[in-house]
Amino acid sequence: MKRLLDLVRVSGCAAKISPLELERYLKEVEFKTSDSIVVGVGDDAGVFKLGDYYIIQTVDFITPVLNDPYLWAQASTANALSDVYAMGGEPVSALAIVCFNNCDMNEKDFELIIKGSMDKLEEAGAFLIGGHTVDDKEPKFGLAVTGYMKREPITQSGAKPGQLLILTKPIGVGVMVKALKDKRIAEDDMGEIVRYLTMLNNRASHLMLELEASACTDVTGFGLLGHLYKMCRASRVGAKIYYDRVPIYEMAINFAKEKLFPKGTYENYKFVAPVLKSKLEDYINYLLCDPVTSGGLLFSIDREREKELLKKAKDMGLDVWIIGEVTEGSELEVL
Ligand code: CO
Ligand code: CO
Ligand code: CO
């Protein structure tokens, strides 16, 4: 039996299509909509109105980021639920998407994947109610999630110049997963990262709502700058980021200096390059574009709420970092 990470073809968090390619493929497609659709294609999740409720739908599935099947499923579950939390909703139910091959993978792993996911769903107050399996040499696991909310969803398009930008988990996951796949580190060295990978964004979402954030997204495959760019574009604003305030796994910085990045990092960099203004070293710019799995929420709040943010986060036992601010214009400036 092979280790899960040895079965992954392209190293990185999820072997996703690059943001530039995706936009090129969809260039000629015009998405249809209706009066009941509140948020359509392009945001973290789709939302439609049903009676008094806003119903949220999203899907995410990823290749292994850990060799431990139980923990990988927990990370993938936290990752799939994250788009519901980014809209400000609560997840209710989920359908599993499992790509599995019992010639290459340990049969017992299938059970551990489902158990890991269900335990994480239970923590979120949601339940697995079905799924679909495909025979595949490359393992993949994820969920289609349904959530709801009673108030209007928070989208990516409400950021206003002068607001503060808040991030709730460190970055550097892509580099670390590559280092693990390349056997530069052992799974035991991933302790702090595994804790964040499997952490739900539920508390971050509650905090974001309490602070009346006007825009929110979650940091995943397009990296910190990729998702910030998407948010800025949707809001028609720019942003200024202070590198020394961005939380980054310490080991990831060392691997970044060696340029041990997955392919996705460079693709994400190409996506933001036209608007990026940075005098910092290349490896730092790349690291800020490094793909993340199950990253934190990134949201914008009014400057006057800084003290309230820090106090509420402390009371919740949640980490928050004020990484920069929203600006006029369309540039992403990194200082
Ligand atoms: Co998202
Ligand atoms: Co997503
Ligand atoms: Co089916």
C-alpha cells in the first residue's frame, strides 16, 4: 500500500485549475439567473431565497494534504464547510464525494475518511446525508454542503476604502504539503498546521458577523493574494498588505527561500501579477500566493472596530491578524 500523498499527481493542496485558465475557459459562458438567486457563480458559495431563509450551496473536494486518512478528511471537511461560513451561514447537511481505489489504497482508509468527515460535521452541527463514489487511482475527498441563514449573506463585493483587512489562520500550507510529499518533513512536524487545517471557520464567521464585516471570503486554492484580488475586484477597490503582519508558518518561510513551491503558487502569482505592487523579494511574493487548503476567513471591517475585534477574538480564543487595509484604486500593494 502506498502513502496517500504518493498517489497525488500534482503536488499542492488541490490539483485545481489555475485561476487564469478557469477565467479563460468560462469567458464565453453567460450564467443564467433568476429572481430567487441572491448570489450566483463567482462568490464563495451560491445563495437562493426560500421563504424566510437564504439557502447556501457549495462544493469542494481535494487530493490528500496529509497521509493520515482521518485527518485529511477532517481538513477537507473544514475546507468544504468554509465557504458556508464565508457567507455568514450555518451548515446543515452534506453529500460526500469520494474518489478511491482499493488496489492502491488501504480499504480501511475509506472507513476512516468517512468517520473523520462525520466527526468534523458533527462539530459543525451538520450531517452527512448521502454521497457519490468514483473508482480513481488518485484519491480525492470532499463535500457538497448546504447551509442557511436568516439575514442577507456577506459577499466579496462590499469592501470599502479605509477598512481594515482581517485574516484568521496562517498561510504557507501549499509549501508545507509539498515538503511533506517530497519527504523533507515528517507528518509529526505538521502539528500546528494540522490543528489549523482541521479547524472550522465557525467562530471566525460569528466574529465577522458581530463586527458587521462588509465583505468576506475564505483563503483557499488561489492563495492569500489571489483571494484578496478576487474580493478587491468584486468590490472595485485596491488593498495594502503589510508582510510582517501576515501570519506564516515558520517552516514554510524556510522552504519558500528554497523555492519549494507547488505549481499552483506560480499560477496564482501570474493571476495577481498585473495588479501587484511589491518591492519585497520574489520568494515573499510567491509565498503570499501559495495555495491554501482550509485557510482562514479574510474580511473587511470599519477601522473604528479594531478594539472590539481584538477583545471579542480574545474572548472566543480565536486568532486574528490585521494584515492591511482596503484602498482606493485597483492595486494590491505589499509593504
Ligand atoms: Co471560498
Ligand atoms: Co470553494
Ligand atoms: Co450517485
